[in-house]
Amino acid sequence: MIDPGKLNTRLTLETPVESGDGQGGVVRSFAPQNVVWAQLAPRAAREGVTADADGAVLRITITLRGGVALTRAHRLVDGAKIYRIIAWRERDHGALIEIDAELHQSPSS
């Protein structure tokens, strides 16, 4: 069991919202779903180029209290930082959720 005092970062869980673009396609945006307290633990970073945008990807383990419904389409936000959910697993018989996430950082940030 994690000490509740270690859940010291306030994150907003955002859910994807799709709407028509008027041309037969969709536009995806995100809407706040819930505010959660989390523990963030940085892991290894890697450099790379994606779609001609270089930068670093910081891997992070995010721990939340259990009972949060997640999909890989959700994301977690802390101000300007957007954490993309890669995978998650339950810990302590469902009392906690441990999330593998990535934070993309450009050289200018």
C-alpha cells in the first residue's frame, strides 16, 4: 500500500471527444473527465525524431488510486505537460493503478 501523502501531484484525466469536421472526417479534442492525485516517478528518457519534430521522450510511471476507468485514448495533463498513456496495471488488489506514460519534450521546452 502506498502512503497517501506520496500522491502529491494533481493531474487532470482527459477523455477524447470526436466531432465531425464537415468534410466526412473527424476532429479529436479532449475534455476534462476527472481530477486525480498521483505519484510521478521518472524513468529513462530517449531521443528521437517523429514527423520531423525532434525532441526527447521522458518515460514516467504514474500511480493513482484505483477505481479510475482508463483507456489508451485517455491522457493525463498537468498544466502544459501532457502524459500519453502507454499501458497500466492494478497493484495491491486494485487499490492502486500504475500507469506507464510518456511525456514528449521538444528542444525549446
